[in-house]
Amino acid sequence: MKVTLRKCLWVLACLSFWQILSFAQSSDPAQNLDACKAGREACDRSKLSQSELSEVNLAGHGRNISNCRNGDDSCDRSKLTEREATALAVADHQSNVSACADGMSSCDRSKLTQSEARDSSVADHQRNLADCKDGVGDCDHSKLNPSEAGAVDTARRQLNVSDCKNGGGLCDHSQLTPSETKEVATAERLRNAQNCENGWDECNHATLTPMEATHAANSEHQRNLVACKTGGETCDYSKLTAPEAKILAEAEHKRNYVACVKGYGYCDRSRLTPEEAQAIPAEQKPVARQ
């Protein structure tokens, strides 16, 4: 009986081994084909059939076309068909036209037609004009005509006024007219009042009017009251009025009592009245230690 059992186990082991070996052998050609199609070093072309070679050559050709379109160094233009080479030349030319129109460093103006070069120059001029007006980029004032220079001066003055009003950018108060100075001063005062009312850092209480100071103080008081009600860390109980402190104390006492009764939440039994302590269910009372 033992011999028969050993023979059965040996046969099963052999069958399992041959199945694994057979699977490995059957999957190896598929893996090799995938490696060849992807152009990986693990590819062994000697193991490919004629139909598989055709598939691999077709995949390699498509990969080469993609490399050429992307401008990769691995592109081999000699392997392109005449139509593919023409399509690539068209794509390269259009890409260069776009690069020149956008002012990119990859632009090669020597490859542009006369009309394309003219359009590129117009785009360069408009881009320079916009940079000068916005005060960004590489503005070259020498390329502006008198009319454009005047428009740039107007735009820059308006931009300076806007920066001064908004408290950002490159505000230059010396460039403001008397009326603009008044407008900016009004905007700065309103912005400071808003900062103080919202509790933001850029607040100068010294420049507030009595009414603005009152609004700011009321807003600060309300923020502190909310923080105290919600248990926020910024709460300052010393700034609460007597009625507010009483209401908060009553609310906290009620919360503590409910937590003790339900056995859920923070409970401080030392703050309970004798009657409240008696009302706590037995299962919620602490177990006396032996």
C-alpha cells in the first residue's frame, strides 16, 4: 500500500513539473515577441517566425516614425518612405513656424518663407508691445513707434495706479497725480479698515477712524465669542462680557451634565450638584476601587 501511494505521489509530482515546464515554454515565445515589438534588448529575433518578424518590423517602423515626429535622436530618416518623409517635413516646418510665432528659442528663421517671416516679425512686435504695457518680459522701448510709446506710458501709469490702490505690484507713489494720490489714499484706508475688521495681519489700528475702530472692535469681539463657544484655542475669556460669560458657563455646565448622564464625552463629576450626581444612572457611575 505504501509503495502504491509513493508511486502515485511521484506521478503527480512529475505531471505538475511537466505542466509548469510546458507553460514556461509556451509563454516564452509570447514574451519574446512582446520584447521584440517593444525594441527591448531581451528580444531574440532568431526565435521568431516569418509572420512574427513581419509584426516586429512593422512595430519598429511605427516606433521610428514616432521618434522622428517627436524629434528624438533615435530617429532614422533613411527608413522612412517617401510619403512619410514628406509628412514629417510638413510637420517639422509647421512646428518651426509656430515656434517663431511664439518667440521660442527653437525658432529657425532661415527656414521660414517670406510671408511666414513677415508674420513672425509682426508677432514679435506685438509681443514686445504687450510686454512694455504690462511691465513684464523683455520690453525693448527702442522698437516702439511714437504712438505705441505713448500708449505704453498711459498703460504703465494706469497699472501703477492700480498697483497702489491694491497694495501690490510695483507701486510708485511719486508717479501719481494729485487726484490719483487721493484715490490711492482712500483705497489704502478702506483696505486697512477691512484688514482690521477681518482680523488680518496687515492692519494698522492707528489709522482707523472712530467708526472704523468700533467696527473692528465689534468684529474682534464676535470672533472671540465664537471661539469660546466652540472651544477654540484663541478664546480669551477675559474679553467676554458678564452676560456672555454666564451664558457660556451655563451651556458648559449643561454639556458636562449630559456627558455624565449618557456616559459619552468628557465628564467632570466634581462640577455636578448633589441632585445631578444622584440622577446619574448606576451604570455610568465610577466603580469604587478595592
